[in-house]
Amino acid sequence: MNKERSRLKRIGILRGGMGENYQSSLQKGGIIIAFILDNLANKYQPVDILIDKDNMWHFNGIPIKPADLVHKVDVIWNTAHPTFSNILDSLSIPNVGDSSFHSLLINNREMLRNHIKKLGIIMPRYIVSPKSAREVFEKFGAPWVVKNSNDVKVVKTFNELAQTINGTNNILVEELIMGKVGSIHSVSGFRSDEIYTFPFGKFASSFSGDEKEKLATFAKNLHKHIGARHYLKSDFVLSPTRGICLLGIESTPDLRPSSYFYETCEYAGVKTSHIIKHILDSA
């Protein structure tokens, strides 16, 4: 048994770190560890690498210096801040995760909007923490999508928007663009494609053949343009009047059995574990 384990590829799951994404990083990393144990335990040995809020690194619960990881892991999947990937690169440790620029695009809508203009792709207009409904109305009309940390709802009238904004902090009001909504998953280097786009799955019946081809091209161009290293999920709406509108992007696949990614893999005739193996082996 020990000989078998010694032949397994050691996959470090880097999670935690300082900042507001600490908890979400813990959760994402935990899901990846559980997925490998449940689906790829015959190929990989997952190792928990935690960076606590004091920036102390831990290897399976024991404090460690980053440089000492070189002989303890074969690949690291970084779910913490992308600056840690820079450290891993400096140590020549193969790793999966966002580049600093890619992460910045994911977390900064305005920068992402400006960056994708070259592709002819738009994003919904928005206002963060508006002081009044009139401030929103003067920038773009109804209907609106109002988002805060706990809720997302569609608002159709000015009075309802005013009531929603009144006395509320830290909200985002976004224009609602009508059209066909969907998501496309893309993976670098899969099935001999430079960028492989998955079939539309449950959204397939909503789009014509020409629309699917156009959207697949859009997803590949976006994947390449923003520098996605391994995986990208592009959420969009295809508007009859405004064309393709990007709603958001994600760089870590949702590995839960109930997820759309899981369903899309089945629709494409591939196991989710095959995609994760491909990503890890491509690092």
C-alpha cells in the first residue's frame, strides 16, 4: 500500500491566505480535495496546504516555508490569491490557478469591460451603491437587476427601485439585458483543440446552429484574450438588438455533482474527473 501511495502524483491544494476571499478559498480548496479523494485517488494524493491569516504556510497542519514545498509536491492547485502563484513560479513548482492579471479581470468589472471591448463584446451597465433611484435612471432605464451580499432581484419600476435603494448600502444596480441566457465552459488543450468548448447542455434547444457556432467562437476568443490558463466559464446573454453580452466569468470549475459543469461534461460524453486530470497533467 505504501509503495502504491509513493507512486501517486502529489497534488497540493493551496488555500486560505489573507484578505476577504479567505473563507471562499477554504471552501473551494476543500471541494477540490474531496473531489480528488472521491474520484482520482488511484492517480493523485491530495495534500492540504493552508496559508493562515497571519500569512503562515502549513503543510498538512505543520508550519512550512514555501521553498520546502519543492520536494513535497508535484503540482499545486492554487485557490488562494494569485500572487501566491508567482511564488510557486519562482520556485519552479507546476501550478494550476489564475494569473494576477486574469484574477484582476475576474474581480474588477470595469477593467474586464474595457479589456473585452476589442472583441466587440459588451457587458451590462451598472452603478455601485447609488445614492438615489434617479442617479440610476439617468444612466440606464428599467428593468434593473439589484444585487447585494444576500439577494438578487429584478426591479421593474422607478418607485420599486427607490424603495429598494433607500437606506441600503453596498448594493449594485445593473441593467437587465433581455435575450437568450446561457453559459459556455472552455478548457485549454482538451481533445486536441487549442481551446475546447463544451456543448451547450441544457441550453442547447434555446440556440440555433449558427448561434451556437457564433457563441463557441466568442468563448474561444474570450478564453484566449483574457489569458485563461486552464479553464473558463463564460456566462452571457444573446440579445436580438445588442448582440453578445458577457454577464460574468469564472476560472474554477464547480465540481459538485449537482453543478452545470458536471451536467455539461456528461452531455459531452466525458467524466468530470477526466477534465480535472487533464488540467492537473497540463500544469
